[in-house]
Amino acid sequence: MEALRIAADRSLFLREFLSAPAKVGSLTPSSAYLARKIFQTVDWAHTGSIVELGAGTGVFTAYIARHKRADCKAVIVEQDPVMRAALTERFPEMSFGGRAENLPFILKKYGIGKVDCIVSGLPFAVIKRQLRVRILAAVRAALHEGGSFIAFQYTPQMYFAFRRHFARVDADYELRNFPPALVYRYRR
């Protein structure tokens, strides 16, 4: 059953990539290896709220569902309506939004102020600069003091853009993902 879901997710991801490559950013969903790398520093026992930006077919969403506390509020943001509909059906216990730059408004809609953690699969390298700046400003505005922002990218070009918004950014690699990915971490 799991193999069928994975195949269906890959098929959906590829279809959506072919229809809008700049919005999707990759031919294939993230790997389980990348999910583990993204979440390796998340302290689930003390995470009461988490946001995922650019959820795609839900590789990270499934990881969140398996690891979050029962009372942890999870908000999943995916602009592609087909993928968001599939995620909403698969994860009905989570809250959903459509546009990352509207994150503060999405959180307000669900009665959430600031959050403990934001993870991102958004393809920042192909997002127009003005929109990227608005998204990163929304991320900063949505994080609690001490909260963390974790994003992956396929090229190192975003390091300096992240540094313009976040004082200290650490980077790590996950070579077992296809394609290999850089994982950036910021703690507010």
C-alpha cells in the first residue's frame, strides 16, 4: 500500500512540475533521508507549533504527523491546488494555507500567533526576488524568539539571501537526496 502511495505521489509531483516547473522546483519529491536531515534538530517534546512551506506531496508533512505531539499545531502551506487538495485529504488533522507570503494571516486564521518552527521546501532560487523577500519577511514575523527556520535548496546561491534576513545561518548537505540538497538552519 505504501509503495502505491509513493508511486502516486511521484506521478503527481512530476505532472505538477511539468505544468509549472518554477512553482514546483524539482522533478521528484524529497527523500526520507532529506526529511530526517531537515528535522534532526527539532525538539519535538518542546515544539507546540510548526509550519511547513511548500509541502508538495507531503514527505515532510508525513514526518511531522508521525513525530509531533498530539497538541502541536501544524500548518501546511502549499500553493498548488491539486497538491494541497491531496494533502488536505491525507492529513485532515492539520491546518492548510495557500501562499507563503501570507503566513501571518494564515496563522491568524487558525488562532496561532508565533510558531516554534518553520520548515521550507520552497524553491527560493527560482522565486522572483520581490516575492522571496516577502516570504522571508513573513517567516521572520511568524517565528517565536528562539524559533527555528529550516530550508533546503539544491544550490548554494541562497546562502547570502538568507543571511540578509537571518543573522546566523548554518548549512549542511544531504547527499542521499536526488538531487543532493543543502539544508539551511536559522534560530531566532
